[in-house]
Amino acid sequence: MPQYDVIIIGGGPAGLFAAMELAQAANLSVLLMEKGRDIDKRSCLIMEKGGVCPPCHPCHLVSGLGGAGAFSDGKLTLSPDVGGHLPEYLGWQRTQELIEYADNAYLRFGAKDHVFNGGTQVEDLQRRASLAELRLIPVDIRHMGTDRSRQVLCGMRDFLQGKVEIRANLPAARVVVEDGQLKGVETSKGECLECRYLIVAPGREGSDWLVKEARRLKLTLHNNPVDVGVRVEVPAAVMDSVTSILYEAKLEYFSRTFDDRIRTFCMCPAGEVIMDSTGGADPIATVNGHSYAERKTNNTNFALLVSTTFTEPFNDPIGYGKYIARLANILGGGGVLVQRLGDLQEGRRSTLARLERGIVQPTLKCAIPGDLSCVLPYRFLKGIVEMLEAMDKFLPGTASRHTLLYGVEVKFYSARLELSQNLESEIPNLFAAGDGAGVTRGLMQASVSGVVAAREILRRVGAKVSPAHPLAV
Ligand SMILES: Cc1cc2nc3c(=O)[nH]c(=O)nc-3n(C[C@H](O)[C@H](O)[C@H](O)COP(=O)(O)OP(=O)(O)OC[C@H]3O[C@@H](n4cnc5c(N)ncnc54)[C@H](O)[C@@H]3O)c2cc1C
């Protein structure tokens, strides 16, 4: 008999929601293994004290119980239209139902009940955006904030105590498959843990590991578009007319020169730009953003991501993104770069003195003033500048010479595993969920994907579950 009925790799939102769903069945033995620390033991020195990233192995910002969700901005997007590919597997309606279900769980564990939905003002915003060649995608958003996200995820961890075995500081090294049959997981300590079902949910941080495992196990991988760009920081007042109504302006633009899709992503009103590190033993530093529910800055930041689809023989979207991020790290002494838009347009690097003269003061103090034109391919940089100019017509001040660009922001969900509608891989009983598998791109869909995989396992084992789920409000 295997030691466990189910093992879950990764304690982010996908893994936690899978565990909570499985915890309904009293007689299942479930192990949640997480390579980072327990959530209470995670702290980022750079966020607390500033300075240069050491970096930690693994990075506390993105690894540990709670996953990248623990320090995330905590924006729960309540529509299937953004945040991942789940509607392609589940259909739009089922995705929407499961989003409502997961949203109820977030509420039960302490998320605020206010939802930003724009109401009657959305149409006018959309009309104004279209005059600037931008598409504004209105999405209902529940904002938890970085501080509240952590509390909510701690609550989920506490809920699981005694129902599921949780082992932190335990990296999975290998998925063990013999003669096409799933056997279990080998840990980095060489321990072999057997299981009947496995849910792999290693997040973006573990996507590289998952790709290597998929290649070793000869699983089919598809390329999602490569998403590379910068994080933009402007005075909060520039974005106010949209962020006060929608919280986040989800804007889409097709570049004039290359016809690439460029979009805003993860807008953090009155927030902070942060640096995170991915890549295990050979880490790379990239930028990100978050905002607190209570602590506000004078700046708003957001990512501008250029999506490019490369054709055969290209098969390494994650490697490509890492390569570009590494260029910024080489120039930034291991860290990330920051440049004023005005300096970029004048063909010169930013310097500390130039930054100090700027109206926008960087919230990420450890970013090195530099030149992003030495990092980003022309196609990406051109698209970013074109979109900023379009945004400036809609939200004046966006393309000011004082606007700060941090580089680079890369999203490591570019490789997607071949999965069934229930998120099962080509190996029976091996499921994959969340951002690492390339099926989701945010907290909400990652959470839902964990529920989908877990429900299929519950169905297969014929687990007796109460018709009223304990998490439903
Ligand atoms: C700063 C920041 C702000 C963000 N803000 C938002 C936001 O406002 N809204 C939003 O929707 N999304 C946001 N995101 C993205 C969001 O956090 C992710 O989409 C979400 O956490 C993905 O969930 P996941 O469970 O798939 O992966 P993760 O949360 O990344 O969790 C995966 C876990 O697996 C662990 N792991 C990896 N490999 C192994 C292994 N081999 N063995 C054991 N464990 C392993 C990792 O340590 C990690 O803890 C933000 C992310 C960051 C970093």
C-alpha cells in the first residue's frame, strides 16, 4: 500500500486549495510538501530593511507555505476572462462558478467584502480608452492587500492542521514513474514517498523544475506566449481616475510597429515595486509589485508585458525570459535596473543624480540606475514606449519623462503541460495545477485549479463528502 493517497507538491494557492478540498474526505491520507519555509517563518530582508538582495535560497518572497500568494498584492480577479487559461479546460460558466466558490473561501478566511466593479462609470472609461487605441477590460476585483493576503493564507494553513500532513522545507526532487504508472515522489533528501495520486503545483518559481521533469518523463509541453516587459512607476494621481473606480486598469494595446499584444498587469495603486528572485541554485532577480491595504505610497506601479509567440524550432520560453532577465542582472550587479523614461528616450542611462531630480522617487531603493535599451530587444522596448504614449492620451502623465521603468519583469508561465479537462497529465493520476503548469496566471485561477484536480481525485476514490462543503459561506 502506498504511504499516501495523495501528495501535493507546492503550498501556494493551488496546493492549499487542493488540500482544503481533499480535507473534506475524512479517510484520505494527504501530504502537502513545500520546499520553502512555513508562512510564519518567511520574511524578506529587502522588503523590511532595503539594501541589496543576498539572495535567499529559496526566495522567501515566492517560496514557502502560501507560495507567491503570501507577499502578493492580493487582488482576486473575479472573472474567468483574466488570470489564466482555465475556461479552455472547464468552459466559461464552470470557471465562473468555481471562482465564486473559491472567492467564498477567501471571504471566510478574512478577505474584505468590498468589490471594485466600476458600475456605471465603466462605459465612459472604455470610450475614453478606445480614443487612445487602448482596450479597457473591466474586471471585478476584490483587493486583500499584501498584509491581509498573508493573514488569509495563514488561516488556510491553520484550517488544514490535523486534517492534512504539512511538511515545509521539503523540496520534491523527482516524480517517480515506473512503466508509465505513477509511484510517488523522491524528495531532495533521497526519501521516496509513495502515493496513488499526485498534484504538482510548484508555481512560477518551480516552473523550470516542472519543465525539466516533464521532459524527463516525455510529457507534451506547449509554448504559451513569452511575456517580457518592465514595471512602470508613476505618481498615484496619474492613475487615480481609473484605480479609484476599478482598482486596476486592465489595458490592452497592439503595437504599431510589430502588432504585438501589450498589456498592463498587476497594477498596484499607492503601492511599492519589489524585487523577487527565481531559479533555485542559479537565481535571477526580477521585478514585481504589491500594495498594502493600510500603508500607502505616493506612487502607483504596474507591469507592461509584451506577448510574443515564437515558432518552431523554439521550445524554451522560460529559458528565453531568464536570459533577458539575466542581462539586467549582469548590468545591475546582480539586481534589477531602473531608468527614467526621459533618459531612455534621450539615449542615455539614468544615474542617481538624475533620479534624485525626478518627480517620481523609486519605491524600490535597491534598483540600480541604468539603461534598459542594453537589456530589452528592440521589439519589446519599442512596443513598451508605444503603449506608454497611447496610455498618456488616456491617462495624462503616464509617458512623462519622470516615469520610472524597472527591468525586467518576466512571467514564468510560458510552458504549458498537456492536460485533460480535469488537469490530469498524460500519466494517469498525475495532475498539475496553478501557474507552474502554465494553466493559470493569478491567485484566483490558481486556487480554482487546485479545486478542480482535487475534486477529480475525490470522485475517483469515491470519497464520501458532505454535500455542503465546509468552506462554503
Ligand atoms: C509580488 C507579487 C504580487 C502578486 N500580486 C498578485 C495579485 O495581486 N493578484 C493575483 O492574482 N496574483 C498576484 N501574484 C501572482 C500570484 O501570487 C500567483 O499567481 C499565485 O500565487 C500562483 O499560485 P500557485 O499555487 O500556482 O503557485 P505559487 O504561489 O508560486 O506556489 C508554488 C509553491 O510551490 C513551491 N515549490 C516549487 N517547487 C517545489 C518543489 N520542487 N518541491 C516543493 N515545493 C515546491 C514554491 O516554493 C511555492 O511556495 C503576485 C505575485 C507576486 C510575486
